[in-house]
Amino acid sequence: MHIELLTIGNELLLGQVVDTNAVELAKELSAAGIRVTRRATVGDDGAAIADAVRDALARTGAVITTGGLGPTRDDITKAAVARLLDAPLEFSDEVWGHVLERYRHFGRTPAESNRSQAEVPRGATVLRNRWGTAPGLWLDAPMPSGGLVVMLPGVPLEMRLLLQHEVLPRLRARADGTVVRSRTVRTTGVAESTLAEAIGNIEPEIAPLTLAYLPGVDGVDLRVTAWSLPAADADARLAAAIRALRMRAPRAVYGEDDTDLAAAVLNAARARGLTLAVAESCTGGLVGARITAVPGSSEVFLGGIVAYTDLIKQQLLEVPHALIAEHGAVSEAVACAMAEGVRRNFGASVTVSVTGIAGPTGGSEAKPVGTVWLATAAERGTQAVRKVFGGSRADIRARAAQAALWLMLERMGAP
Amino acid sequence: MHIELLTIGNELLLGQVVDTNAVELAKELSAAGIRVTRRATVGDDGAAIADAVRDALARTGAVITTGGLGPTRDDITKAAVARLLDAPLEFSDEVWGHVLERYRHFGRTPAESNRSQAEVPRGATVLRNRWGTAPGLWLDAPMPSGGLVVMLPGVPLEMRLLLQHEVLPRLRARADGTVVRSRTVRTTGVAESTLAEAIGNIEPEIAPLTLAYLPGVDGVDLRVTAWSLPAADADARLAAAIRALRMRAPRAVYGEDDTDLAAAVLNAARARGLTLAVAESCTGGLVGARITAVPGSSEVFLGGIVAYTDLIKQQLLEVPHALIAEHGAVSEAVACAMAEGVRRNFGASVTVSVTGIAGPTGGSEAKPVGTVWLATAAERGTQAVRKVFGGSRADIRARAAQAALWLMLERMGAP
């Protein structure tokens, strides 16, 4: 089963709010095996709403709208759809009863404008909204002029609950039992094009699954998707595709699906009985923040030192002044001394240090903005690596934090 | 001037990522007085892309696309638009030169698949991308079959920078002179309803501007918006509205527009010749990360200690063992000792400490999840405050970091 989404509201076209309804609908419908083929957004404009619904019905035969069902002047979805599908609005005593009941519950009296909320296009099924006053509407008009139009309120909580309780059960009954399902292999430290070359032309092997490369500051995610397959078949094919991707791109993979690299680091340390600490300069606390974002991190993570000045590097990390004077704070020697210093001070098994130039200023020809030295210290010695990251100050810092976590994972002999 | 947006990617139809590009484009274009009349999203499907671009051109005559310009097999926007507008792809030595240069900068060699990034539809203007390898493309094909098609990469940072530096200047030159413009008063530490009570019915005073309350983990933003006014008129009215809001809600305001609280803290310290340091437990580095996210923070910020275990609090922050044993790590006494300890160790003028229970476990009746003690230490003594924050572990940590920054600002006698 295919469907389109239409989200309605001037605030969406002005970019003042994020369209979380579209994300939620897309996610839930996909998971239920209903394929969203298109999303669109129009403003609070009857003609634009009618045009968009008409186009969606002509293309796909089914559309879910959100927004424009409230009691105020800019709520015009119902009237626009009623006109388009020739289903005149009729006053529903049942819906009006729900509105009155809801107001009574909060000790209020409805305004005259609320009466419009009780108007329903002829032939529509009312999807009772227990969480607000605007009901959802399910209108199954005969094709080709018609098709399925489901109207939901724009308030995210009300939309979500109506979707779960009223819309998905009805749509599932029409769907054919197949699912749209994705899995992800997460990589870091390797460019998208390099990864694509290592993986090569894997598409025939994994077909009918599709592969997408999703680059971000944390690395490149490889997402495989099964479209319209029975659930068991989809799962088996996805598992096989994940194995195939892992074989072709072994070095850069740190996990699957929602795995966070910091969680992988903590799991590896926990499994080996190791403790961790960090020494940060240019990341200023980001590595610690990433690690401690994971619940239960205190079992393994002791803490860290943010040494943002040369003096603090000397005093709290015992980096010799001569090293900084000779090599500069962003150097292999200083990165190693920082990792070793924090290891001594905290008594941790494995530590990582980060020192770099996050920009926008402070770069030079020899050490351009984005230059970062990272080092790991452990019982068997200290290892350092130099990276040059691109992007904004925030990107460089995020990439450096991700690289620090990856180094720790590697150092522990994982993944 | 009217324009439509088309964001491209299966991941958007699957609800796997939030469409931040559409939000950013809508916001920036509206601010520039260019009206976004419609947004749509299609998957990585050449026919769907071509259909959507054709429809947008027929309706509005101008469309900006994002996504599908990368080097991998699922990047097909350029080819789809080239076919639609009968503008065959031609290899551009200039673009290839940029790709090579970018790879050289990072010490890498481009893969064979990168050559496709140098292909440009005939007649297109190349919008040079200094932040990635995929250039933007500006294609002004004759109407009615054509119209303006601007293609931008889907990587958010690259999209944003190309929009700012290449697209908006060109579009502004075509627009009518009125603007949609917003300004924001930023507050923290006060609930939305309390703030609304303090501000009262300010709407008649600021009309025709509109006011929106935007609550988030960092506090409540008050946004006033001028719709379709000449720029000078909009600016004058917005400035007056900002003054009126500041008068009514003086206590909680830390800045305007894009002001970040960490930047305000750094400015206050810089103006007073003070240095800063932090001692973090439950925030695990977040406060340091917030501060060092601001360029130039090293002039003022010395660093910090992340003391995630009791032992590290004793060893590195000199918190007496007896205090922890008697009051627990999340207590006024320990927060004060942490702030004083980091102040001694770093020799900083003003410090802040955070110790709390971020959850999801670890709470008790006396100290529920969300309980956080914060303290500031300065020459004139130490002050502590207890907060109980709601939300997820991530929310509680973010709110605690924001509260720590606000405490430092207050302690310095600002704002």
C-alpha cells in the first residue's frame, strides 16, 4: 500500500517549527509496511490544500493530512477537502458532544468558534480524539475523483495518538502484510567515496534491498532497506546484507543500527574490566560529554581534564614546558604527554587525549585549522595519530571527539 | 518572489532523519522576503524527482532542491534535472579541479566515482562549495518548460553555507523589498507560564508584530515577527518590541537573537578581566563543551575537571572524603567543595560545579532523578543552589549545563 503525506501550516513554510509530524508519520507508516512515496507541505490556504490533496489522490490514491482542523480562522483543511470531494460539511451532534465533554472536564465553556469543530464532511468516519477537541476524519471517497483522505490534527501528541489508535489499525487491515524495514552499518574515519570503492558494486548481491550512503560528522552510515517484503524475508535478507557490508568494509565499522560509538567504547571497556579517562584541549569536554551521555557510564569512566591553556596542560597533566615550547601544543609529543598525564593522575587503564585547532582562527600553513593530534595511553604504551578535519568549528570538534572514541575502541582491540 | 523547496532522499520518506534542510531553507528564504509557497519530499528516484521539479516549475517557476548530488549510486538529482530541462551533463574541468584541490588539502586521492561530481548540466552556473566536493548548481532555463532550478547538496553544513554565500545574494537581487523578519529575546530558568504572566497582554502594544513563546531545554525564547514590511520599518518595530519585552521580563533575559549563554558568560568574564574553570560530575564535560564551542574562549576559559567518581572528586578536586560520606556526592557541601577545589587547582577567578542525578536510575525519594546541586566559587565566597530538572537524561544534563552557565553569569554581576 502506498500513501502520501501533506502537512499544513504557514509556520512550516516559514521554517519556524520543525515538521515532526511528517517524521513521525513517515517512520510509523514505513514500519507498518505502508510506503510513503511523497511528502508535501502547504500553507493555510484552501486552494493550495485542495490542489495538493487532488494531486496526491491522482498520483497515489491515498493521503494523510495534518493540521488545519482547529477552531481558529486559519483552520481550513476540512472545508477545502469537503469542497474538493463534493462531501458537504454537516454538523455532528456526536462530535459536538465530545467537544462539550472535553471542555467540561477542564472546567471551561467552549467558544462559539468551537462549533465548527463539530462539522464533518458527509460520509466521513469520525476518529475520536480523546486528547483534544479536533477529531480526526477518515474519508473514503470513490475513485478516480476521490480516494482515501485521512485528516489528523496538527498538535503532535494528538496526531501521534490518533495515528496509533485509530489510523494504523485501519491501514494495516488494508495493507498486504509486507513491511518496509531498514538496518544500518555504522562506520567512522573513512570518506564516503573510499568506502564506496571498498564496497564496490554490492547492489546485485543484496537486491531487492537498496543501499544508501549517509554521511555525517560522526562518519558514514550504510543503510540497507527492504521494501514491501514479508517481515521474515525482510529480516533474513537484511541480516545477510549487513554481513556482506561488514565483510567489505571491515576496518571502519563500529556497530549497527542505533549503536552509539561512546556506548561501544564503554561496552568494550566493561567486557575487559578496564577504566577510562580523557584529556581534552580543543574538544573542551565533548569527549567526556559523549561518554557520560550513556547511562551507566560511571561504572567504567573515571573522568577527565579539560586543559584549555598551556599552563593547565603543564600543571594538571604534567606536560613538560619544553615539549610545548619545542613542538607547540598541537603536536604528537604533547598529545602523548597529555594522554600519559591523565592516565597517571586518574589511575585509568586506557586514556585518550585530543589537542587541535578547531578554528576559525589559529591555523597556519604547517598546521591548518582542522589539524588535530590524538593519542591513546595504555599499559603497553602510547600511540598518536594526526588528523585534518574539515567543516566548521563545531564539525571539527565533533569529528575530533568521534575520532577519540574510535581510537579508544581500537586500542582496546575492538571492534 | 515565490519559490518551492524539494528535499530528496529515501531516508526522509522513511522518517529516519529530520528534514533540517527544509527548515533552514524556509527560515532563511522567508527572512530574505522570498516566500516559500510549498515544500515537497521525494525519494532517490529519478522519475519522482523529475515530476516534482516539473510540477514546481509549472506552479511557481522556481525551485530549490537539496540532496542527491554526492558521488554514490543513489545520487541522481543532477541527471534527473538535466534530462527534464534538456540540459545534458558535461564534464567540467573547473569543478574537477576543485574536487582534486579539496582532496589534496586532506591528503587524500579522489575515487573514480568522484568524477561524476564534476559533471554539470549545460548552461548551469556552478556554485562553488568550499566545504565539500559536491558543488551547488544554478540553472536558469527558459520558461515555460524551464524556470529557476537551484540544486544544493544535502549535507546540512554545505547546504547552509552555499545558501548564505551563493544563493541568497542572487535571490535577493530578484526580490521585491519587503521582508519577513524575526527577533528573539532569550530567557532561562523561568517557566513559560510564569514568563507569560510577567509579560501579560503585550500584543496590542507590538502589533502588527506577532509574539511566540518557544520553550526548549535551554529556556524560553520570545520571538517577535514582522510580516511583509519594508526592512527599515520592520527593524524599527522589532527593536521597540524587544525593548518592551526586556522591560517586562528583566530577570531571566540573557541575550537576544542568536546569543548563546556560553558566549554571554565569556563576554562578561572578558569585560571584567576574569578567568573561568569548571568542575563537572553529572554533566560529564558538557559545560566545558558549551564554553569551548565559542571561538576565542581560550582567552578566558582555563579548563575543567570531569570528576565522575567519588575517588576522583577527592583526589583531583580535594573534596574531603567525610563530606561525601556524610552528605552524599549530590549535595550542597560537595558542590561547594568541588567549585572551591577547581578554583584552587586552576587559579581561576570564577568557577562553577555541577553534581546531580541525570538518571534514568540512581534516584531516591529524598534525591529524585533530576536533582542537581550547582555552586559558584569566587573571591568573595561560594554560593550553591539546588534544582530539580525534568525530562530525559539528555534533557536533565542539558538543563544542568545551562543552569551552570547562568549561575556564572549572575555571579559576575551580569546581565
